[in-house]
Amino acid sequence: MATELFNNGTHLCLMFSDLVEDDGDAVQANQFLLIDHGQGALIDPGGNMTFNELTLTMRKYMAPQDLHYLLASHADPDIIASLDRWMTASKADLVISRLWARFAPHFCKLGKTDKRIIAVPDAGGTLRLGKSDIVLLPAHFLHAEGNFQFYDPISKILFSGDLGVSLVSGAQAGRPFAQLADALPHMEAFHRRYMVSNKILRYWASMVRTLDIEMIVPQHGSPIKGKPAVAQFIDWAEGLSCGIDLMTTSNYRVPDLPIPLAG
């Protein structure tokens, strides 16, 4: 099912949050469809587990073959493991950090990505979609080395990738948080491990405070909705110790315990 995040008649933002079984082994993941004046972009299209259901569900709004872009915040499997199938199902170009532009073809059969990858420089930029621009914001090391977030000035939504993640069910992900305090039990542990350092978060906070943001929508979990909640999250992230801030020599010792086998 699609959740409508924004619709003014010519500009539409949709979230798909429940395409992975909650009782399965895979983490819940969101996919997003942006349409402006008939042109479409799919943000973080996901892996093979979501492909069939996503292509069926999105047809109500746009046929997959009519997509212009596949926007990838980074190159994790839950972001673009289905790339080979999207290269077949659509004529869309993949938009991804230049760091991953030569790695992404490994998801595909030989030749599938020829002349279909837009390698984004570290500084980011703007990408024309219909009659609007999507802003490709540098978010490197949050968590991937080459990482982008996508800001839509029309809807004032920041598609934030793995920053702002809350580990909830697919059904819960469709319900936004209006107060950060309600989200923190579902997000704090994730951010302390997956975000690289407080230094990077402080740089990010300084950058996004210059934007008019109504909603932060991560790739996992629920949107953070409303200016008060958005401001609360930015303040929280700016002060968070995480990643290498928390590492000590105790985390780097030669192990002697066996790893349990699967099954």
C-alpha cells in the first residue's frame, strides 16, 4: 500500500513501507516515488524482496517503464540489490555517488548499466524532475562513505536515507512521529552504531538548518513530521555520540569464541 506524503495536483510524493514481511529475516525498508508533471523518480528502490510488489503497487501512479531516475542514497543491498531488474523494467538512469558508480554494475548482468549511471560528485547538486529540482545533499559517512540525501523543495520533505531511522514494523512506519521522544526508543541504538561520528552529525545539522523542512523521511521506519519534531531531531543528532566516538581498544581484540551456525 502507498502512503501519500504530499500531493498538490502536479507534484506527488509516495512512500511504500510494508512490502517486506514483518515476521521475516529482513529489516523493514521504505521506498519512495516522486512524480512532478508526469516525470518520476524512485528513491532507494530496495532489494529483490520488494521488487514485484513495488512494481505492481506503483502502477496506479506511474508505469515502471516511464521512470526517469532511480535515486540511490548509497549502495547497500536494501537500497539497490534489485538494480538488475529495474534496468530491465525501466529506462531510468541510476543516480548514485561517484564512489559507487563503478560498484553498482556488479548488481547487474554485463552491459545493463552502460550509459545509464549518473555519478554524483561529493558536493552534490540539483537534478531536474518535471518542472522542479531535487537537491542532492552530501551526507557522507551517515552512514556510507559516499552518501546522499534528497531534498524536495516543493513538498519540503528531506528523504534522509539511514539518518532518522526508527526500527518499527511496516504498519507502524506509515504513522509519522510528531514528537521525537516517541521515536527515540526505536532509533537511538541504531544511530549510535551506524552513524560514523558526532563531527559528521554536527556538519550535517549545520547544513540542513538552512533548509525549510516539514518532514524527515528515512529509509527505515516512520517519518518525522512537523517543524517542531524536525528541529528536535536535528538538535538531538547534533549532540549524539556515535560510531568511532564510542570505540575503544576493547572493541579490537583477537576473538576466541566460535560463531554459532545458521539453522
